[in-house]
Amino acid sequence: MGFTEKAKIMDKEAVEKALIRMSHEILEKNKDTDGLVIVGIRNRGELIANRMAANIKEISGKDIPVGAMDITLYRDDLTQVAEQPVVKETVIDFDINGKMIILVDDVLFTGRTIRCALDELIDFGRPKNIQLAVLIDRGHRELPIRADYVGKNVPTSLDEVVEVRLSEADGTDEVVLCQKN
Amino acid sequence: MKYLIKNGHVIDPKNKIDAVMDVLISGVKIEKVAKSIEAKDAEVIDAKDRIVAPGLIDMHVHLREPGREDKETVATGTHAAVCSGVTSVCCMPNTEPAIDNPKEVKALKDIIKRTAVANVFIVGAITKDRDGKKIVDVEGMKKAGVVALSDDGNSVEDPEVMLKALKQAKKNSTFLMPHCEDKKISDKGVMNEGIIATKLGLRAMPKKAEYEIVKRDIELAKKAGARLHIAHVSCKESIDIIRKAKKDGIKVTAEATPHHFSLTDECVAGYDTNTKVDPPLRSREDVDAVKKAISDGTIDVIASDHAPHGKHEKDVEYDYAAFGMIGLETSFPLAVMNLIDTKLISWQRLVELMSLNPAKILGLGSKGSLSAGSDADIVIIDPSKQWVYKEQDIKSKSKNSPFIGKTLKGAAVVTIVGGKIAYKA
Amino acid sequence: MPEKLAWKRKDLLGIEELSKEEIELILNTADSFKEVTTRRIKKVPALRGKTVVNLFYEPSTRTRTSFELAAKRLSADVINIAVEVSSVKKGETLIDTGRNIEALMADVIIVRHNCSGAPYILSKSVKASVVNAGDGWHEHPTQALLDIFTLKSKLGRIKGLKVSIIGDIAHSRVARSNIWGLTKLGAQVTVCAPPVLIPPGMESFGVKVTNDLDEAIREADAINVLRMQFERDNVSAFPSRMEYFKAYGVTEDRLKGAKKHILVMHPGPINRGVEISAEVADGPKSVILEQVTNGIAVRMAVLYLVTHAQGGAI
């Protein structure tokens, strides 16, 4: 199955602005940065988490611990996926007990990935709270999950795909709407 | 009833015929072989582009009757034989009970008379229960009709017993066809010793277990002045010993099986229990030595060592599986593919190995050739027919063959036993 | 390594049939699972609802426990079946047992068998995944994988390493699997044993053969010391344990000529004072207990991969 690019939703500048805005919102809501940690979902969520931590450092001067998680082993569709996911390491080398966790992913869609991530996080400890930050919310939720921080809401149809490209992995920063062929 | 086989390429090494000729059969005998025979009263069988040869004689077959009719019977085994061009077989005595006394020989003869569709000649045991201890009543067995003696599956361990048996065989104008294996050496082995066994982690049966007994039995035969036919020779060392013995004038003949000139021990990889056979499949070097021995005359006979086993004896761990594979139906095509197509031997030589020589060794003067007055045991062969050996087409009651699924070349199209058409494709 | 390399095998029967890339995929996946084993809750739901059966025809506490724990940490249900070898001949056949286990809806059958090749026969007759937990003298793939995993995590690489395998090579499935795995990944392997315990044709495996323990130790980055089983009937060539220990036992003294960083491995269970001295087994060069820990991560990776083999599994 291939994709055809339909429209560019965000360019480099828009991505950057959205991430800065979200970083501000996070700081507003979490005045005490002492208990604040960020965990990104591999692969793009991890990259966004790193950028947000850098933004927060710039804004507040505080170093926020960043972790990365691989949710493959928690997926509810492991036996159905056509391509076998490569299992990668989850790296959360700090204690999450009593912490305020900003969980970061690139696109919020059905909510199932976030469900996996929540289950996995709970296996690491008992945080004070978990907040969700996503660059794109494209709708079509299948679980009662919503984001606390959203870069951009993009109404989509089910035969469309949202691709987030980040320079660290893809050489460029942009968000593109694609059509499934 | 008369049959006239027209325009076939007749191969009859005894009469040095290798040409397109007609063969006239009258009743149970061959009347004549000549160019353009006319016989108005005969039914004509067209053999254009076919080979016409004396019926094949397989002198090493396990028909399993009496006792293991679940694996094979005289009826099913001989049916498999005639469908493959084999008109005579020798059946081995490792039945239950063993054919080790004249009464058993007579009982088996009765079964053969009632059920066989090919000629069956009985090989009796050398010792009571084939346990290597007490020699059978050789004279009585011979009178009852055995053609040879063998404890096949076992060697006669005690050389003194073997020597006595050889002397008695000589006295009674018969011969021994020993299975040569020192079980103290092959022990719990299941395959040939070498790289493949090491790779697969399987217990090995060193070649020494075979050739030491080949050497011993030949020495004993020399001492006794007796005739000896070594069964299923599988390795280079055994062949060297036999070649030298023949040169020294010792009365020894030898047979090789098609699997020992077609397959190497590499086939065991994958643990297909149908490759488990005794003697085991050997190395490439041994396979080449067997082929050379076939072409230079050291090996006199090709015999299948057709050894049927039930599924429950093969669908188990390699270590626990029974030794043996069926071979009646693949023997001829394997010889065509591995010996004729490779230009190792001629058709003349092939018929010698598979008909004339067995007849000579067994003392069957009226078989093994198309001489006028001989038994009308004839095979008409399509030498270039390619066919796939499928499990559902196997005529034998057992299906334990490593050649299942393989494309084979050469097939009998008509088999005549005693002047009657026993098989027609 | 390409990220999208997928595991396609239904079974893990041996190392010999694996490609270098497949071995690396298992090792990399095991890396991720090793992290799971360090968590507060050492369990992930990847095999939730799956049934794993340990079918053991030979007594084994360590391998069975390791597989059991690996399966449980993946949230699978685990059943252990121990078959008395003495009752095999009268009892049901391996194939029947396999089919019965499959009828219980088992997804994976982990089999340990005294006969070489038994897992191959089983795998042909069941649809469930078959994982070889050691067959006769043939292979013990997960042991080799955990040995290699341990080597790689301690020394950072496999390619170019010199590894000596010491002991009863002839009757060792651990030796064979290690030889296949290490040579495929570019290590130089030496096997060292008294002549009677070197099987025919060993050189054709691409290894160096020596009867001299000091030579095997001298150049090695790691040695893998095999368990010496004196209960075997055909090890009569060495009359006593003490005699074997004197000639081939790995001791502090023998290790004096070794490289400083040499690692000492052993698949266990250890015969102290037979193939290895207590001082070496418990000493700083020994990674024997790390091997045990790594075994769980490696076996988790194997169970994960075979149960999620990509479509058209072979």
C-alpha cells in the first residue's frame, strides 16, 4: 500500500512555533518544574520530547529528565500487524514515582498507542499524574483519551495518513497529509 | 499361449545380443530370438523404441512373511516387483519366526505358491533364530528348497561357527550371503561416521564395522574352500578387500544396493528416518568407489535390500527408527540414472548386474537370459520414461523411501513371468 | 543492520540454519528485553493469552526454569511436561505427544530431547512453534545465543574475537551451537579436548582443533568450559575425574598465561574440581551468573520472535 502526498499541513516554522507554544503551556500548568519529567514514545515522540525539553530549558533554565519508551510489547494488535515491529529498548533511567509525566507522541489517532504507553508507564511506578502532549490530533478516537497539549488539530478521513517528519530522522521538519492508495 | 514381442531392442548379455530383434514366447518358455519373426498364432506386443531384456532378478528382498504381514506380504512384495520389471526375488529369512528349519521353508513355499505373482526363491537362516550360535539343518533346508543361507541383519559373530557353516554350505552345494557388520563396533550407531554425523550429533557406525567382517568372512571362505556372496557392500575398504580376493582367486561375489550408489550420508541432514539404513549411507568417496566397483566387475550384482517398515516404525526419533528402506520399485530407474546416464556402464552390463549374474550365482540356469528354451521371464522397458515417485502410487505395503517425490527415469512397461503378462503399464 | 529485517521462522531449531542477520536480530531483540528484566515490574503483555509448553524428555532445571520465566515475563501461560525417557518406548510417540499438546491450543512447544533431531521431527508434525531447548549431541541454540549475547555485552563485539571451547566436544550440543553461531558472526573458534572427545571432521567446521589446554587459553578472549559428564559410557578414555582435572581442568594457575581481559563461561551446571576449579568459577573472570541472567532476555526474544513470525512463516 502506498501513499500520495495531498497537502502540507505544517512547515518547519509552524512545527517550531507549535512546539514552543506547547512548552509554554506545559510550564504554565506545571509551575513547579521539580517533579516534571518528559517521556516520548518511540520513534517520533521521543524526538519531540527532546525538543520540548530543550525549549523548557531555554524558557525556564531548568533541566527536565527525558525518557523514551517503546510500546511494542504492550500493543493489543501484535498478532494482527502485517509487519513485525522491531522491539526497541525503553529508557526511563529516573524514578517516576510521584512525578508529573508529560507523555509525548507525534500523532494522536485512535488512542490505542497512548493506552499502551499508560499501561507501560504504570509498570514503572506510580506517578502523581500523566499529561499528554501531541503535535497533531487527527481525531477518530476509539478509546476515551484526550490530549492536554495539542500542536494542531487536523480533521482527517480514515483513508488519510498524517506523516510527521522531523529533521533528526527525516532531514526536514514538516507535517504532510497523505492519501492511501 | 504365444506372444511375439516385435521390434524391441533386445539386450541379452549371455547370448551377446544387443540389437533390434523379435522374441517369440511359447507357453512358459522362450521359443526363439531372431530378426523379423512371423508367427500367426501369437499375440503381438509392439516393443518399438523399447528395450527387451531377461526379467530382473533381485536377490535381496525382505517380504516380511511370515510374521510381519503388516509391513509386506509375498503378494504385495511380488506385485511391487513385477510392476518394476523384477520377475524373481530372493526373500530374506529374518521373518517371525525366522526361516531356520525345513518346516518353515515348506510353509513359506506354500504361501509363495498360493500368493506370489513373481518367482520367489527362499534364503534360509545360517543359524537358529539368526543368533549366530547353532547352525541350521543345512542339508534339510537345501532339500526343502532354499537357494542360499544368510543371517541377514546380523553377522555370525563367532568365526568358528561361520567357518563350520561355510563348510556345510559347500558340502550341500549352496552358499552363504553374509551381512557384514561387527555390532561391537557399530554399537548404537545410526549413520555413517564422518562430518555429517558430527554435524547432526548422531551416533556413528564406522566403516570398520563392515570391512573387518568382510575381510574375516572372505578369509574363512578361503579356508573352507566355499563360495561366498557378500550382501550390500557399502564402502571403499570393503570393495578393496573384495577386489583383491577376486584377484587371488577366492570364490567371492558381491552385491551393492541402488541407495549405496545413489545417495550419500548428506541425505541424513533433516533427519528423514527413511535415510536410516544398515549398512548406512556412506560418504561421496564410498559412493564413487561402489560405482567404480560396479563398472570394473568387483561388484557382480545390484540388489535392492528392499526393507519395508510401517509408519509407526519410521515416524519416530532418528535414533529409534527402524533400519531399512523399500527399493524394489526404485532399483531399476536408479541404476539407469546413476549408471547408464552417467555412461559408467552399458545396458549389457546393467542386465548382467540385474539379471544374468544373480541367475548364475543362484544357480538358476533357465533364467537370466533369453536363450531358446529358457523361462519366459521378460521385461520390456521404456528407458527414457520420466516419472515422479509418489507415495500414493507405491505398490509395496510400506512407504519408507527417501526417493518419494523425486523424478525417476526408466520404467517397465510390460513384465512377463513364466510366459504370462504379470504387469502392463 | 536494516531496521525492517523481519523474523520469518515458525521455529528455532538450531543455529546452523540461521543467517548472520537472523542471529543479530535475536541478539538485538534480546537487548531490548534485557531492559524489561531490570524493571520494577518485570513483565510485559506481549504473549498475553498465549500458551507455552515446556516438553522435556531429559531432566533439566536450569533451562526449563529460564524458559518458564521468560514466557511468564511475556505474560504467557506456561505448562511443564516432563516425560520419563524410560517410558518413551512403551508410551506414545513424540509426534503423538506433540499433536496432543497442540490440541490443547499450545502456541509454542519448547522441547528438550535426548535424541538428536527430535525437534525437527516434532516441528514437521505440528503447527505450533517449536523451540529447541537441546537435542541429543546436536544443538542447544538458546544456550549459544545467550553465550554470544554475554560475550558481546562484555567485550562489545564478536567479530575477530578468539573463543576457545574446552571439554567434551564430541557429545556437546552446546559446543556445536556455539561453533555455528560464533563462526557466522566472525569469531575465531578453537576447540580443545583430549583426542577421544574430538569428533571426526571437526576441522571442516572452520575451527582450530587442539589437545593442549594451555594453547587454547593463551590467545583466547574468552573460554567456554563445557560440563564433563562422566556418567556417559563412552568417556572411559579418562579413567578418573582427577586425571581429567589435571589435564584439562581450568584453574587459576592455567589462566596465568591468559589475556588480562579473558572471560570464563560455562553453560552449567558446574562440576567444581572436574572441568573448572571453584576459584575460577567464582573469580572475577567468570561471567557464569551473568550468562544465567542473560538467558532469560535471550529466551524472551526468541519466544517473542517465533510467536510473531511474519506472514508466510517458514
